[in-house]
Amino acid sequence: MPYILKNNKIDKRYEEKFFEIVKENLPLEKIESFNSLLTVKSQLIKEFLSGIIKTGGKLEKEKFDEILSLIFSIRRHRNKILDTSSIDSLNYAFSFFEDYKKSAEIRIGRFLEAFSYEDIMVKRDIALEILHFYEPEKNVLWTSWIYRQDNGTGCLPYMADFLKRTWDGKPYIMPFSIKEMKDETDYLYDLSGRNGLNLKRPYGTDILLSYMYSDYVYKMVYAESKSLSVGVPEGFTLMKKLLGIEKLEAQRNEKSLVA
């Protein structure tokens, strides 16, 4: 089964131009700022999962609300999840993530089974984002805005359209495994490094992919209507929303003002 990027022919001219544009529009200081905020997000999720275990599964809904608010792709479902799920069921389902001795696949499977919500993509997005930020060195970010294997959408195939330029007309619909997605992420680090964009693990490709998605959103809206594009958040704001760190930045700025 072919990958979207890895092992596919990439046109060197488009590759060089692509990274030239990215480096011009994504300065190092922004990347460092995003890295710092993503580290804070990771720590919050680690403390949250640890809290479930320490309290014996007695965390209040406010804690779940705080964590779910950090996941962009499920924002429209957050209130319904909290309104329809008991606190005991939430504690039970999320407790599986903390079992670091089990593989990501096992923990995801147990969470999906225990978490009684009807939208499987929402449950999947929660599981993969929580695991990424709980163990960022081991698990890659793979939410639906990055790539949906059921319909081939997301910013990863959008990026491939820039780089490959050899598309054969077949849709990007592939049954990715977590390992295959990690291979794609590793390839992105290598490809970026070869082109002078030195992204730091474990959040570098998160930042690059959020840049691509914000570029995609703006261009799609602009293509429909130039006047509508005025209401689209500027690129860095949209990137912070996608990565779930916009609120964390605001909190950090408030603390700086107090200090």
C-alpha cells in the first residue's frame, strides 16, 4: 500500500519552491513560540490523566471540559459529550490512556469501546490527540484535519498535491495504520531538514501541518469569495486554533501582564 508522500515521486523543483515559501511565511520565532505552547499543552494532558488515576477516577467534569477544549476537531461536540456522558463513564474511558505499558492500538480500542458517543471520528480524534500529547515522543498527531483515511481528505494530501505533481487521478483513500502515519511523519522531518526547515521533534510536523491546513482554508474561502475571506482568521491565529493552544497563549499573556 503506497504512502501519500513517502516512496512517491516528488518533483524537486516544486519541493524546493514549497519549502522556500514555507520558510518565508513561518519564521523561526513563531515555530519556537508554538513549540513552547505545545509543551504546556502536553503537560496539562499528562497532569489530567495522572489525576484520573490519583483520584481513583473521581475527576470532575470541569477538568474534562478543560482538556476537550484543547482539541480543535471536536469543538462542536464538546458540550454534547459533557451533557450526555456521566462523570464515571468519562473517568473510566479516559483512564485507559494512562496505561503506558499497553500499545497505542490497545489503548485506543479500549477507549473507543468504553466511551459511549455515537460519532466514531470524534472518539478517534480525541484518542489520537490525547495519546500524542501524553507521549509526544512515541505517538504522532493524527486528527481528521491532518488526514481522514475514510475519504482521503486533510492537509496531508493537500501538501502532496504541491510536492508530487505526478498525481495519477486516483483518490487518496488508504487504510493507514498508526505505524504508517508515523512513517509519514518521520519522512516529513527528513524532507524538511533536507530543505533547510529544521523542525524539532516532537511537535515540528504538527506545526508544519497546521500551517498547510490554514493555507488550505484561506485559499478555499478566497476562491469562493474575496469578501468572505475577510472573516477568516489570519494564518497564525488559525494555526493556534488547530493546535489547541490559542487559549493557552492568552493565559500566558495574562500571567505576563500580572507579573
